[in-house]
Amino acid sequence: MALVLNDDQKMIRDSADGFFKAEAPVAEHRRLRDSKDETGFNRETWAKMAEMGFAGVLVPEAHGGAGFGHVAAGLIMEAIGRNLSAAPMLSTAILGTTALVAGGSPEQQAKYLPLIAEGKRLFALAADEAARHAPAHIKTTATPSGNGFKLNGAKGFVLDGHVADTLVVAARTRGAENEPDGITLFLVDAKSAGLGITRRSMVDSRNAASISLDDVQVDGADVLGEVGKGFAILEKVLDAGRAALAAEMLGVSTESFTRTVDYLKQREQFGQKIGSFQSLQHRAAHLFCEVELARSTTLRALVALDSGDERASLFASLAKAKSGEAAKLATNEGVQMHGGIGMTDDIDIGFFMKRARAAQETFGDIAFQGDRLARMLGY
Amino acid sequence: MPDIESFRAETRAWLEANCPAEMRTPVARDSDVCWGGRNCQFSSEAQKLWLERMGAKGWTVPEWPTQYGGGGLSRDEAKVLASEMRRISARSPLSSFGIWMLGPALLKYGNEAQKLEHLPKIARGEIRWCQGYSEPGAGSDLASLRTSAEDMGDHYLVNGQKVWTSYADKADWIFCLVRTDPTAAKHLGISFLLFDMASPGVSTSPIRLISGASPFCQTFFDNVKVPKENLMGVAGKGWDIAKYLLTHEREMIGDMDSAGRDTVSQIARKTLGMEANILADTGLRTDIVRHEINAWAFALTMERVKDEAKAGQGVGALSSMLKYYGTELNKSRQELLMSISGTDGLAWEGPAEGEGDLARGWLRSRANSIEGGTSEINLNIIAKRVLELPGA
């Protein structure tokens, strides 16, 4: 499959660009932060995103979604990255949908997917337990109880966990702490007894909840996929998330870069535009290359997810690693090249650096992805 | 079956039948690379056969038109051919500045007679070309070149000196930048000439490099007569051709990393061994995977750039990006290969030491970010043409 956008995808890119610029620009991100908004995003914006088909971008048409696929989802995420738009796009439209599509029974899919597409039900993935991403590192237990299981344990960094209606919880039904085998996924209603959800405000002004599970009773029908075989589903969910985050970070990189190059063309020192200094030109040109490489890996990962490529995991890790590194460089250079004003809260450039940092950490940074890649490649 | 899949099946069958077994092993030494030419020394009968078969099919230049000796393949078909060759680890049948550099410029700027004369011979590997660009006083500032070509009516009289002429001592013909109008502004007096290296007055002298090898020469022109019909394009417009050709040269130099070699990690596995399912040297493992992330990202970018060009999309000055990034990557690869070999990599002479191939390769790669436009010149071009930064 060629690494170019087709006409439909270009249309989605253009409409996403226009939408987020108008409805959820960086100024709106600033407003949400300054008002300490409890939800962390604008629910009206999310309702409009549902109307646009964004919420259901991965939901199959048979379940009322747009069924556009991962390349389209990535284009939406890229626009979100450029505008720093807060929305439960990742938690619900990408992670929640992928969990249901990859592991859900026909009943679960029929129950939840249309609600996701309509923007009426929010999901959150409660998988990670350690501060450093380690998907098989799961201590939360699921022990048989009644016609289902009782869940006990704790989860950290559950994106949009404080507003989610349904949690996708990874728990261990058997096996040792770092073993992929024996992990089971559960669909848990956020109002379940025994569930403690604490909102944490993060450096990027997004929300990630800490969640405690104290004898949370779930029904056998709430198991997602097979008992003990949840890790393969979790990997698919995480890979979709990694590719989507790579796309969001690509948006962060391009916008930070554009703003920085514009600044180089305006700011004068020593009687000339600072963009005429070769030391800055070479760094900007190098950064341009890094962002272009990040774009290639991101598109490849999204195409791989859409085409069911057997190397989709490989490409997802590659994209997450490369786009993360590009975003780190783009935002660090962004602040540095803005000089003193780049350190102030008055201008937006710092927001991009904060978001890039959080997105890098989410579902594994380059150290994690590099190790995963090396293992997949046999070293 | 879709056309492209039947093409894949035919291609696979043809390669199975026609690619000699010896040509399905990794390139291990310089003589494994075939450069063709009048005086070509084939290292084996298989190498000769492989070139002849691929040349006859036009698959040394799959996307060139068939009337010029090419395969006439579409971009998608060429991708299939490349992937089928990779599948059986087939070596490239021909390495050629004619293919990578002159060919694209000839297709764009050459007249019909020049195309028909030169392109098929390039495709079949019959004529080996070298590039007369740099001069002692014209390196990064190439347009200040001084080699003169005086209009003598029916021919040009060429006098001057070129330097860093790759394989000038082995080449049959040269494509050469000359100054035809000494009074014009520096970019406007330049013309693009093609001539036979066997012409009276041409001499070459190899330059010994830090690697010990002499792939580059000084090339001298002393009253060399070049027929007027060997002028490519328009007199005084040679700089446009020079720049166009440089974009292909830069892509070629940048693209070297994907030429079917073992990856760094494959070599590391063999050399360093494994422990508990990961590379035994965990420190180097981190360095290697960082390199391979970039190498892969770069290979995907090459692919995307070609796809975008085919679809009429893409950004300018890409060749500068590819040249800059590709050569820096190759240098990083060579550094890692040296690290993987440790002190064994320092061996320099003697058959038991592989004649110092590794160290010489590492040293050779230092030139990648100098030849064909330095990394710094390419960053200048990106800053100026893509980012439109002031005063660059």
C-alpha cells in the first residue's frame, strides 16, 4: 500500500484541521486549564465530534460508526496535536473502540459501539500499574466469585478515568506478575461498588485518574475476550494507542516547528532576523528532517493497522519511538529558539512541550519501544 | 488475479530461473559489486551472466522507457521487482553513475540522439561513466569552477582540472561541467559536456585516502577536443542540469543504507551473541536499536517520498534531506560496526585480518557527508528552499 493519502483521507484531514482550529484551538486549551475545568474537555465539542464522525472513526458502519479506519483516526489525532485540543478521542474513540472491536463479543459490540459513535459513552483503559509503562506487569487480581469475578488492585494513569462510563480493566486470573499469559480484560461500569477513582491533574493539563479496585464484582458476561487470553487484545489496543499518539505528537511537532520558524523570521537581534544565523538555520533544518521521518513512521504504522499487516506492532512501536523523539526535539528547540519568552506562560510554545512529554510517556517511551522492537527483531 | 499480482508471480518465476545462486549472497567485498564498462573485470561468470540477463530485460533500470534500454515498468511494478529481489537476497546486477546520476539528467535534458546513443549502453553496463564536477578551487562553492571549454567552431577545446572524480581511472566516459562563457555571471557561463575519457589530452591520477584506497582521482584536461554534438542541453544553461543531477546524486548517496546489506543488529547477533534472548552487550544493544529506529524511519521516508512524487505531491529540497540524513546514518552505522567488533575492528593489513575491510569501510564512510554536497550545504539548502529562512 502506497504511503500517500487518498482523496477520502485528504478530505478527512482537511475537515479535522478546520474543525479543531475553530472548535478547540490552543486558546480553548488555555481556557480549560485556567478555569480548572472538572471534566478537562468540553462536552459540547465532543458531541460535535460525534456528529462529524470522529468519535466513531473506528466503529464499523454496521454499528453506526464511520468506519474510516486508523489512517483517518491518525489524521484526526494529528489535528488534535496541532491544536492541543482536549477530547476523549484517544481514551474512547481509539482505545475503547479497539478493545471492543478486537475482543468484544457480538453482544458487547452491539451494546457499546453505537453509543461510542454517538458520543454518549466514554471509555477508559485501566491497564498500567507502574509509573514506567510495562503492560504485562499486572498485579491486580480477578478471582472467581458468584457467576463472575471479584477484582482487587490498583491502576495508575488511567486517561479520562475520572469521566469514563466504562473502564477496560486488565487483571490477572492466573500466572506470575510479568507473565503475559493469564491476563484477562473486563468491562467495568464506573459506578460499580468498590471502585475508587481519583482524578489527577497532570503537567499537560489533561487528566489521568488513579483507580483502586476493592472487591469490585463483575459478571461473567463482562469478560472481554477469553479468560486468561487478554494480553493479545491489550497489545492491539495499546498498538492502536501508540500509533494514534505518534500521530498526535506529529501534530505537536509540526505546530511547534511552524511557530518556531515563524519566530525566527520575526525576532531581530544584532540588527538582523535571528533566522539568518546559520547556527539556528542548521538546527531548524535538522529538525525538519526529524519531523519528516516521524511522519513516515506514523503513516506506515496507521496503514499497517488498517491493512492487518502482521508487522503492525513493530510499526506501532517504531512510530511511537520516532515521533516521540521528534516531538521532544521539536518542542525543546521550540522553547530554546524562542529564548526568554519561550519560558513564559504568556505564549503557547510551552504547552506543546508539556503535551509532548506526557504523550511520550504514555504507553511507552523510546526506551520501552526500542526494547520491544529489538525483541521483535530477535535481539 | 490483479495485474500486479500476476506480475509478481511472473517476476518471482523469472528471478528463480535467472538469478544465479552466487548472486543471492550478501555483498562481502568490493569486487562483489559490478560496475560494468569497457574494461569490466567480472569477479565471476555468475556476475557476468546476472548483468547480461538483467540488462537484456531492462531491469537494471526498471522504470526507464524500453526504447532506451529500460524495463518500462510502472512504479508499483518496480516496487514488486525490488521486493522480489530482496526476497531472494539478489544482489544489484549493476552499480552505475550512469544509472543514478547521468541517466535521469539525460532523460530530462538530452536530445533524442544522445538518449538513444547513451542510455541503452548505460542500462546494459557497457559504458561506465564518471562525474567531472569538483575542482581544486570549487568544492562547496561548485559554481566557481574554472575548467574552460572554448568554442572552436566544430568542437570545444577543454582545458582544466577536476578533482574527487570517482573512478576516473576506470571510467569510459565523463559528464563534465565546463565554463563556456568566461564573461558571464558565475552560474550562467557553465555548460554540460559528455566526452570519451580515451580522448587525447585526458589524464587521471588517483588520490590516496585515509582508508588507503584510491577511489577518487585528479583528472586533467589538456587541449581535449570535444565534438559540439556532445553538448547536453543549452550552452550556458549547464548549471540547471548540474543541480538536477545533484538531486539524483544526493538521493543515491542517501539511499545507500537500504542496499540489501545485513542490518547492524544482524551483524551484532553473530558477533556479540545472545544472552537470555537479548543481545549479550546490553549497552550496545540500546545504541543499535536507536540507530535502527532511525534507519527504518529513513527507509520509510525514501519510500514515502517516491510514492508522493508519483502522486504529484511532496515538498521541495527533498534530495537535500535524504542526502543529509542518509549519509549521517551510514556514518553512524559504520561507527556501530566498529564498536561491535571492538579491538578486532582495528585490524588493518594482512589476509588474516580481512585486509582491514571494516576499518577501511568506516574511514570511507566519512566522505559520505562531504561528497555530493556536504551535510552543511544540504542543511543550508533546506533552510533556504523549504523553511525560507532569511539570508541563507
